[in-house]
Amino acid sequence: MVPALEGRGIIGRAKTRTGKTLAFAIPIIKQLTEEDEDNRNSIAGRLPGVLVLAPTRELAKQVETEIKESAPYLRTVCVYIGVSDTLQKNQLSRGVNIVVGAPGRLIDLVNSNVLKLGEVQFLVLDEANQMLAVGFEEDVETILEKLPPQRQSMLFQQRCPVGFRNSRGNT
């Protein structure tokens, strides 16, 4: 976690349910809190400083829940297809610190000019290996093109269970 606190990019790999979410959330929350101690309640119209990409709505909701439980004073919004886009657009328009979502919905919101990514300081790709395996590579690249070049990036992937081998023979 120390490299993340120092603002360095990191790549993490661990089994499911071992605390990957908190491994990236705690350093981000700490930095956001230190930067914004005086302005916690004045986020109307604020663009997100954190973007977390997840391959599924279930993982996105789980990440959102953990972040909200850890930092209820930060406005966190989860976006994914299958929920009213009007609701999600309204949430974003009120200002947000952290956006968690699946690539498809994120691109929809960016293309409709509802979600602006110009102030993202922290990018997290959660379960990046799964995201690429299910065909989100182009979507992720499109999102990356919209982000500022100066940001801290964190990539996390799920480690294969013992005895399971991927197509390259790696565990």
C-alpha cells in the first residue's frame, strides 16, 4: 500500500475476498481527505477525481458499497447498464468525488457529455484481467483517452485459484 500512498502506479494481484478493494480505496480516500478537508460539503458541480472501472455491475456495486462504508462523507456514484440512466445522470450532475462503473455505461455517459473525466486524479482498473477477457479492451482504451495524462493508475487482477490454469498455463 505504501507505493499507492506515495502516488505511484501499482499493479496488484490477489485472490477474491482478500481485500483488493481496500488496497486501492484506503490510499485514495486518505489523499482525497487530506486535499479536501475544508470542502467536504461543497461538491455541487464537482467533477470526479476518482474513476474505478469494473467488469460487472455486481463488482461495481460491491466496490461502491465498500468505499461508501469507508468514507461516507465522499460522494460515490455507481453507474452501469440496467438502471435508469436518468437517475445516474442526476446523481452525477449534483457533483461527485468517485465514480465506479462498468465500461459500457461510462462510455455512454461520457459520449452524452454528462460525465467529464478531465479532473480524474486516480484511475483503478479492478479485475482488469476479467475486463479484458470479456471484451472490454476497446472500451477501456476509449476511456483512457479521455483521462488526463497526469494521474495515478492502479491495476488489480484476480489471481487464479490453485489448480486453475489460464490459456497460457499460468496460475
